[in-house]
Amino acid sequence: AQSVTQPDIHITVSEGASLELRCNYSYGATPYLFWYVQSPGQGLQLLLKYFSGDTLVQGIKGFEAEFKRSQSSFNLRKPSVHWSDAAEYFCAVGANNAGNMLTFGGGTRLMVKP
Amino acid sequence: NAGVTQTPKFQVLKTGQSMTLQCAQDMNHEYMSWYRQDPGMGLRLIHYSVGAGITDQGEVPNGYNVSRSTTEDFPLRLLSAAPSQTSVYFCASSPGGGQPQHFGDGTRLSIL
């Protein structure tokens, strides 16, 4: 069965600092990987996705993620964090089969210090 | 273009009551899903559908029922509400396998 681990429950960074959110997955084949962001009281917005090809994926709002098969990781990065990036971030792995089921990590809550 | 619309946004129920959470999408997506979100556990799949008339169970289906009579609608029924079903429920849709899912804004459900 597929699984996703986000080791950091909370992360606090200063505005303007760089950010890396960790994600490790377990899946038997080449996975479909996603990062979503959730602001308080809102639904989930897709930041970026990896299906195949280039292992460095660019997303919206200046985020990028790198797929590393050897480490089973898909870490999210941003070079300079803005106060508006404070939110909860979810990594998810999708199965390329009927149902398009997503398995989510537990989430990382990002706080940004002024 | 409304996307995925969930109603109601908030609901309080008593133990043993039943209710239906509504989900509608206007993107003509074949795939639709229901997730529940609990603190520290991310989102967990309850039921999903790959097209009208086809549904299947996800990771946590007990106590919930779904049907898919049209492409647009995918209601989630709580048969006999229990306090353990207090959660935030999200409906999602996607065009097909492997494609990103579009999420509604959620229904916050409390069961007393």
C-alpha cells in the first residue's frame, strides 16, 4: 500500500528566508506526486505535480519540488518565503489506476515570522 | 465557472441522526472523491467514483454511503452519525486517472 510521511509537523521561518518541506513516500511503481496548500478554512490548492520526466518541477507562487527516486522523496522548496505563504502544506501520492486515489501525508504547518 | 461546490459549509448533528453532504462539479469530470480531514492525519479517502453509476470504497468507508447517478453530483450520506465522524469533509473531482484533483471548500461537521 502507498504511504506518505511528512516528518515536520510545524516549521517556522523568517520572512525572506529559504524554505524546504520534506516529503517521503512509499509506492511500488513510479508515483504521481503532488503538493497542495491549504489556507485556514479553505480547500486545497494544487501547488505542483510530478508525473514523469524532469525531476525538478516548478509550481505556482514560486515553489519548486525535486523528485529523488533513490531517496523516495519529493521535497518542496522556495528560495524566499513571504508572509502570505503561512499555511498548511500537504504532500500526496496518487495511484495511476482506476479511482485516482490520493494518499496524503499528515501535513506541515508553516508559520512565517516578520 | 464554480468548480466543486459543497453544501452545507457547517453542520451540527446529534448522535444517531442521518444527513447528506452535497457535492456538485461543473467541469464534466469523470472522477469524484470524498475525503475526511482530521488533525495530524492529512486527508483520508472515504469513497470514490470513476463515473456515473460506479462507486468504490476508499480507506475509511465505514458509516458512509455514496451514489453517483449523474456526472455532476456525488452526495455523501452519513447513515447514523457518531462522534467519531466529527471532521472536515472535502469533495474532489478530476478529469481522469493521475490528473490533479480539484477540491471544494469543505463541510465542517460536528456530531454531539
